[in-house]
Amino acid sequence: MGPLSVSTSSHMAVAAPMPTIRSGRTSSRPVGVGRVARCAARPIAVMSMQSVGAPKSVTVAQFSGLRRITSAIRCRRVTKHTMRATTTCELQTPLGANVVPVADMDKILAERDGCGVGIIANLAGDKSHKVIQQALTGLGCMEHRGGCSADDDSGDGAGVMVQIPWKVIAKWAEAEKVAYKEECSGAGNVFFPNDEASARQAKEIVIKTFLAEGLKVVGWRKIPLNLDVVGKFAKATQPIIEQVIVESTTGKTGDDLERQLYVGRKLVERQMKISLAKYEDFYFCTLSSRTIVYKGMLRSVVVGEFYLDLKDTDFESSFAIYHRRFSTNTTPKWPLAQPMRVLGHNGEINTLQGNLNWMASREAIMTHPVWDGREPELRPITDSAISDSGNLDRVAELLVLSETPMDQTLLMLVPEAYRNHPTLDSTYPEAKAFYDFYAGMQEAWDGPALLCFSDGKTVGARLDRNGLRPARFWRTADGFLYVASEVGVFGDVLTDAANVVYKGRLGPGMMVTAELGSGEFNVHADICKKVATAKPYAKWLEQVTRPEGLDPVAACTMSAVECLKVQAATGYSGEDLELVIQSMAVTGIEPTYCMGDDTPLPVLASSPHLLYDYFKQRFAQVTNPAIDPLREGLVMSLEVHLGARGNILMPDASSIPKVVLDYPAINDTELKFVQDHKDLNTVTIPCRFKAGGGAGALKAALEDICEQAAKAVEAGAQGGGLSDRA
């Protein structure tokens, strides 16, 4: 039997060995290639918790138990000739039995992966239990959009975001004989470590920290739960779940109360890392005076059965965001279920590493008067240990609490493709200046992404500029707004058709919002006009310059021999010159090759390489689906912004970088333009070291470059260049 490798397109995969298959017409077919494969040998199962991305081989390991897999896996047995078979496995017999069911192609093509998300909102702001019931119905129809664990019962995650059920809490308060002022109070569901001692310690930290912040813990409400519906694997990690009710002792209300609760939560999280051994198992689902989230490692239909609060007819809300999770870039955990605190996200953030790095680099200058100088206590804003959705949620939450409107926050973080956009040019051209301004201020959090969001005042949905996630919305005559990743979730497509007064599909980069209470429903063009005209973005952009109209570079004055020496010294090969540079010079476009790069890694190559060859760009873990050339030309840009970035919480004319380059590769004339620009105050740093400097010479030179760059920035430089000629 040959070695077995498994490539996964999900967070879990299972494969069992099959009889050796040889290519050629005379080879006999393996037993059971088709619907059922029978194998006399004991099956070996492979469980992979890897991120989705380029196929990765995983180590074969013994595993016993029951498995059900709802995502495609690719099994490859390496023999003299290679066999590949793509299949979806549903393994319902104990591993170790002789029968291994294998799905046929019809079953394979029926499988689909991806999160499910939706919104229900009463535009007049009228609260009712009907909204909760409809949200659970819609969520129950999203089971096919989520992932399920090996026990066929533990979901990747599901949940709902709703308004705080003050009627339900009032009944608890009456029974417990506690009092509070609703307008000065907030509540949140809390996950504690699943041992009583750690939970008690965590509660003490919460109470003490909150009290110092002017927040009194009114009490801990034990949320009624039906533990029988939780899957085996989810139950093993299930936290202790309680609801905390908090009152502001300083009498704060509204947005001020939201910020007080936010600061209190951030300080508690910081203190947990210091004082609680199991701090990673402590988590605030929310802490707000407006919204609350009920979620967990559950299947869609189980959420309403697990949280008995959701069955209480006194549980009322004017809106609900529901979400069913298919875990891709992270291992399923209770806190990673969605919705988050302001967002429910269908998709992935494929620019995550850059987003986290840029956010960390700008934290020190992110200030706003509403925080009264306490910004350092709110840091770090992001956390690489949580999911991509969780980090985007954290950034959005901070912007909203810093008086950035909810719709503007989403336009900033997830911009549309605003170039070569005829509809934008004719309908809401004001948005171009807004997007241009924030292109230099805030890097895009690129999806695929369908985002449903709410801060308790505004509710809406946003599709990223790639447009690779489905979303439809419809408004009814009785004053309801519905958004869903597919229609028909309420089973009333035909019976309620006459009640629909407006409907549509979210296209790439589009958004819809509703203002709870006022009943105002906004479509994308109106939202963009309102946000883009709030500040003089076009006037602020007048100070930005581009290296345009410059004299072309002079012809090469080097001899052929000198040119060849320089090319060799800088790492150009004959293949580079003939297949890449010559092709680009003749056609004006980048040459296209087949997928894959068989060039040996520099560290393993037999020939020496230049320093920068040892660094590789990390591309997206998940393309899902792969970007096509036509869409790439519409939604992607190579523009580079040079200069200091200002405070994104309080943007003004001085906030944006002063130079924009159309491409990252520039010629000598453009380089001189950048070096001489008065606003950049650039410095040139030598990047050489002595060849005979002995061990550590390269490291010392690199450290010196970093030190010189840091000193230059402190002295006011906004740009720097590395040169081997300086």
C-alpha cells in the first residue's frame, strides 16, 4: 500500500486508504470506485485543522470515533502512477469497520461551503417577539451554510444579535429583589472558564475593575440553558455562561454609557491576562446598553433550543442579525461564533496580516476627545490570536464609539471599487473624493465579505468590492426590512410577494441601512452622498501631488558589457531578460504563465541569491473563488501613498499622505521627484556592508539601517530610501 496524503478545503477532513489504483486501460478498477468502497484493511482517518488555502498535505494519524464531513476533500495515493479522486465523505460507521461509504459526483456537486447571515428589522423601531421567532427561522434555514464537527452535532458556530431583553431582565430583578435604572444600565452575556474556581475568580476581577470605573454589577443572571442539545465536542469546551447586568454609578446614558462600558470591558480583559490563569476562556459576547448576542458552537436549529431566553414571549427586539458560521481560517471556538459585537461576517479577510500591522503602527496617534486621554488603556485594538472577523469587528467598534457614523465606518473599512465605475460617476460622484481621501488613511479590509452590522441605532448590510458573496434585501409594506444571503428563508417568497414594496440585490461594494426608530431606509447611492458631503474631502485632496508630466528617463549610457555586469550584480538572469523584460517592453503587459512556481527557494538553491529573494509575499489563504483577470482590473490598484498618516479618529486636511504614485516601480526621474518633495523631507540611507567584515557584518548593517531610519522619523522625515550608491 502506497503512502496517503490528504488535501483539505475546510477546517477538517477525513480520508481512508483504498486499494492501489494503477493507470492504463488494462488495470482493474478498485473495488467500490463509485458509490461504496470496501476495504479489508483497517481504515486510517486523518483529521486536519488547517486553514483553507492552497492544498496542504497532512500527516496520517490513527483516530477512532464517528466522523461526518460536509466539505470536499482531495485524496491522493502516490504510486508508480498517481490517482486523484475528489469526494465528499459521510462516514457514519465506526472507524475500524470494513465498510467505508464514499459519495458519488451528484453528492459532491450538491455540497456548498460558506457562512450564512441575515437581518430582520422593524423600521419603526417597534419591539416584538415576532422578530426573534423570524430570526430563529431564518437561522435554522442556514444550516447548510455552516460547518459541523465529527460528532455530527457540534457546529462551527451560530448566534443572533438583538436588543437587550429588558422585560426578561426585569422579571429576574424582581425575583432577586435588585433594582437598577434601565436608562443608566447595560448588560452582556459572558463566557467564563468551565471550572467554578476560575469562574469565581473572574467574577471578582470584573466586579472590582468595574467598580473603579464607576460601574456597579447589579447581579449575575444565570441564563436558562438546555444542555441536552449541545454536541459532544462543543460540550467538552462549553464555558459557564451567565449574564451580567451593570449600572453606571455616575449616571451616564446613551453614547456616553456605551463608552463607559467599553472602557470597563477593555480594562477587565487586560486584567484577566494578568490575574487569571485561564484568561483565554473568558470572553464578553457583548457589553452594551443597546445590543446583546446569544451565540455558541451550535448548529443553526439548536440556538433557539439551547438559549431558553429566546423562547420567552417577553423577549422582544426591533431587529435581529443572525449568523451561521463555516470556520475557514480558524479552529472553531465558542467565542469565535458570530455575530460579534457589531458585525456578522460571511467570508474571509484576505488582507488580514497587513491590516493588523497597519493598525498596530497607528495606535499611538489614534486619539479623540471622547476618551479623555485614556486611549492607551484601550490598546491593543486588534489581536492576532482571534479571527479575521473578530479583528474587523474590534476596529469598527472603536470607530463607531469615537463618533464615526456606522455607515461611514463601513465605507472606510470596506471601500468599493470606485475607479472606472460609470454608475458612481453619474449617480454619486462625490464619493470619489471620500474614497481617495481614505485610500491614503485606511487600508481596505478586503474580503470576500458580506457584512451585516448594527450599533443598536443603525442596522445594515455591506458587500465588499469583489462582490463574491450573495446578498438580497427586501422591504415590506408592514414596515420590515429583510437581508439574507439567500431568499426563501422564511418560506414566504410566494405567499408574501404582494407585501414586498422594494427589493434588490447587493452588488459589489453596495450597502443598505435602516435607522431604527425613525424608519429611514437608505440605499447605497444616498448613503454615499450623505457621507461624502459631510466634510470637504475634495478640497483636502488638493494638496496631494503625483509625479506627472516629468521628462522621460534619458537613454542608457552604459556599454553592453557594463550593463551586463550591473544586471548580473543585481540578480537578473537570462530568463528574466528574455521572457519577462523583453516581453513587457514589446507588449506593454506582464507576461502570463501557468499557475505554480517551481523555482527553488533561495535558502535551498545551489546558486547565490540577492537578499530580497529570501523574502516572499504571503498571499491570501483563501481565494474562494479565485479572482479573475477582468474583476482584478476593476477592483485592484497598484497605487502607493507616501507620507505620514494622520489620526483616523479625527481626520482633517493634514491627515493624508502628500504623494501618490501610480505604481510601486518608478524610474530615476520619479525617484528624484520623491526625494525632492518638500512635504516628505526624505532621507537616503546607505545599505552596504563590508564584504570582509567577518561574522555578523550583515546583521550589524541591518540594525544600523533600522536605527538610522528611526532617528530620521523622529527628526521629521516622512520618507526614506535605501541606496547602494549613497
